[in-house]
Amino acid sequence: MKVAAQIRKAIERIPESKPFGYADLGIEATDFYSAAKALERLQKKGALKKIAKGVFYKPEISVLGALPPDYDSLLQNYLYEGDKRTGYITGYALYNQLSLTTQMAFTTTIASNRSRKKINIGWIKTNNAKAYVQVTEDNYPLLGILDAIKDIKSIPDSSVSKILKILIPKIKKYTKKDIENSIKFALKYPPRVRALLGAIIENTFKNEFDLMALKQSLNPSTIYKLGIMQIDLPTVKNWNII
């Protein structure tokens, strides 16, 4: 079967608005050039639209014209490689989901270990951020909380005190393994994250966890100006946080 015919047959099976790439078409690497030309012809006919390099979708046509690609499906392409998670949503979109801010995100930030093309099509826009550790299906919720700790002073339409009152109960529900992993992951984050996580764990779990690695990773003469009072977190002075 010719490459163009193979592509047309594969595309027929893909639902409208669902993003897809070369891997979804079953194209051999040696046929990529011919595939690119065939996809280019389909775009010119209006049968396909390009989202980013190597990512396309069949537009669903409404009375108002071509509809944008399915947002959730589109993000899945950027959060996974096959069945393996390689990224997660962070930034304002995540902080809104966590109820840390009421501000809506007009751009979705995706943290990943892989280089990704930005999406900018209609109302769908993404930014990319480098994940501090290798992203997996098990650890990405923990990384999101560490990101919130990192950005605690810059999360809009909120206050550090309010954010702590939301984050601490979430961390309190962590399993022992979650806490141990969070400590390990935090060592890859900026010092202020290590300090604040240490203060939260020390205050919440008392002497249950070994925080020596976090403590020794910090410069003892550095002061972390996060605007946190002892009434909100009694252990902040132990971690040079003010």
C-alpha cells in the first residue's frame, strides 16, 4: 500500500478533534518524508489542521466553522509518551486546581523531562517548564506540591498564610513513603523549597522523619524571606525562614 493511501486509511479511524502524530499512523521512519508530503496535501484541502510540529487533528465542522482540537486529548499527547507519563500540569492551572488561587490560567504550563513544542492554536496555549526530577505516574502529584512551595510567594490572588493552610493538610495526608520521596525530590529543588518543606514536615510530624539531608543541603547563614510568621508555622525559625 502506498504511503498516502496508508495515511488516509489510518486517519479515517481517528476521531474528529483528537490530536495525533506520526506514531499513530503506523508510518515507518523511512517513509516520513512521503508521509509529510501526504499530510501537507491533506492540510491544504482542509481535511487536517496542524497543531504543532508533527501533531495534527481532523477538525470537526460546526455551523460556525472548524472547531479546535479536543483540549484534554491534546494535553495527553504532551503528558505521555505512549503509556508512560513524562510530564504534568503545573503553574497557575495547577494552583487553581489545588484551590491555592481563584485566578484562571490562560496558558497551561507543562513540566516535563522532554523538550516539547509549545501549543498556540486558538484559545489553547502552553508553556514548557523543566521538571526537577524524572516524572512518573506515581510522583507527579508530589512534584506539583513542591512546585507550589517553590512559587508560594508568587501565586496570585492569595497569601502565603492562606496557601500554607491549604498545603499543610494535603501533606499531612501523605503516606510515609510519600514524605520520604518528597524529601528526596526536594533536594533537587531550590533551597527555599528544601527549607520550607523541612519546616512543614518538622511541625506536622514532629520527629517521625529524618530531615538531616534537607538541613545539611542548606547554607546555615542564608535567610529565606518568605513572609511566614510563627503563628502560621511554628518551626520556621529552625529553618531560617522569615
